[in-house]
Amino acid sequence: MAEIPALKRRLIQEGIDVIDVGAGDADLAPPRAAVEALARAARDPAMSRYAFQLGLPAFREAAAAYLQRRFGVRCDPFTELHPLLGSKEGIAHLAMALLDGGDVAVVPEGGTVLAGGEPYRYALTPRSGFLLELEELPPEVVRRTRLVYLNYPNNPTAAVATREYLERTVAFCRRHDIVIAYDNPYCEITYDGYVAPSIFETPGAWECAVEFHSLSKTFCMTGWRLGWAAGRAELIAALGRVKNYVDTGAFLAVQTAGAAVLPQAEQLAREYVAQFRERRDAMLPVLRAQGFEPETPRATMYLWVPLPEGLPSATFQRRALEEEGVVTVPGSGFGAGGEGFFRIALTVATPRLVEAAERLGKVLAAV
Ligand SMILES: Cc1ncc(COP(=O)(O)O)c(C=O)c1O
């Protein structure tokens, strides 16, 4: 993923008409309420001061109100919730807050390695419905595991978790004294009547989980860098202590914009989801007509597309890019378990997605 911007620039310089369905970064405009609140706030000199870890109280309160309204989760906005510079930041820093040398975290690797922990890789495959089944971990690994990252609705597989799965996973983590980092940035991007839960709707989860939310995907605000973590006061305080050393808070004007959009989160999300759904429903039949066999996702902005047996995803991705100018992400880029798939993000307008599907069909026919 990190190499894609430079590759794409080179191809555009060579005059190639590139269609980028790589990063999960939609082309849609952020909400007007966010832009107007940011513009107004940016003119107020007080907004140019350090936010510190407290940040903008109104943002904390709006995030807590959203959690209560949407999921029935009550949390104290000042001790059980913490603003983040995008959820990625908090996800990495939580590992630094909780891991000691030699502790195991079940992916993601980055923050774990930086924290001196030991990542344990688990392949999300169709066999388990792309669910991370903790019962399958070796007992010796479970004994040393301090942190498990769960992300449903899932990037890249678009899988969703059942309540039964969440219940047994929470029970397992409580039994083994493991903290769940529940990475939930796609909870509003759902289709066909599916409503994604908060982990805190699962009995006992408050004892063992921290949940991450983001404005990036729901409101097409990836570059604004705003999200939050919620959870038990001790866990949130541990995250805040690490952040004290590395950042001084998201731009207050951006937090003002966050406070402006969160009261309308569900309505705004419905409008974006309608566009993602239209894109999904336009692209899937074209992909299928070209010989691909993707499942219809019930959530996220991603299509997780299987490749014919024996075709390495990196080979397909490189040929799609070099021969047809289509940027995708190879499954192997997410770890060995992703091999045999590639990911399409529904981040460009429908006619371009249809064209991308046709171009990908040409690559498939040629390999
Ligand atoms: C599952 C998941 N978590 C977290 C993030 C990071 O989002 P952000 O840091 O923009 O909030 C992403 C971005 O792609 C994601 O897919």
C-alpha cells in the first residue's frame, strides 16, 4: 500500500489512464457541516493552540453521545473516551500502552513490534468465515497473549461478526486476561439491513475491550485525522499516557468539525452508504461477467475477490497495474492468509468502477 502513490504517479506521468481502487479512501466530499465548522473554527485564534490530550470537550461529548444513541453504550467522555489523530494512531499506541517485552499480540504487527511485543499472525480465511478463532491458538501463545485486535466489519475481507462469535470471543478473552482492541471504523458502512454492533453490546466486553472509531470512512474524512477510543478508565488512561509523549492532540478546528457531524452521524452515513451500495451493485455483475466470483459484501467499501487457484495475487496486481492501469491491493499484501484474493475499494464513481472491472477481466483472460 505504501508503494502505491509513487507507482501511480509514475504511470500517470507516462500518460496512462489510471483507475485507483487501491486504498480505502473514497472520492466523495466530506459533509458540508464538517467543512463549514472547520472553516469557521480555523478563523478563531484559540483553535490554533495545542489541543493537549483533553482536546475539545464538545468532541468528546459528541462521541460519547453517539455511542449511547447508536449502541446504547454509556461512557464518561472524559475518563472513558479519548480523542485520536485517526484510529490508526490509537491502535498502534495501545500496543505500547499494554505490552511488555515478549508479550504476544494477535496482529496488527506494526505497533506490536514497535512496542517490543511479539506479533502472532492468524490467517483470516473463508474456512472460518474470515473470523479470528482464538480457540485455535496454541495454548503456549494464549498464555503469553495480552492483546487481540478484532476488526469487524473487516478490512479487507468485508466479513461481519455474529453476536454469537463476539460472545464467545469476549468470554475467551476474559478467561485468559486478554484485552480486545475492537477496531470498528466501518460500523456505519453496512448494507441490506445489516447493522454492525459495538463490541460493548456483548455482555462482559466492557471489562476487557477498547473500541476504536474513526471519522475517516463514515464521513469520507481520511485526511482530517480524527477518531476516538472508548473503554474502561484504566485502559483509556494507559493509552493517554503513551500519547502524552508522542502527540499534543488533533487540531482543535478538526475536533470542532467532528463535534458538528457526530450528532447527525447516522443520517450522513445513510447518504454515503447509498452511494457505496450503488457502486457495489453496479460493479459486482460486471466482475462476475468477466469471470470473477466475488461474494456480495454486507459491509465496508471493499470487494474481496478470489483469484483462480495458483495465480499469485501479487502477479495479478502487478499485471493489472502495468497492463491495464488499475490499482488494486493484492491479498498477500495483508499477510500470507490473504493469498488467492485481491481487494477492490469502491472509491471511484460507478462508470470508472465498471471500466475497472472490464479492464481486470482482460488481465484475468490473459494470465
Ligand atoms: C480496519 C481499519 N482500521 C483502522 C484504519 C485506520 O483509519 P484511520 O486512521 O484513518 O482512522 C483503517 C484504514 O484503512 C482500517 O481499514
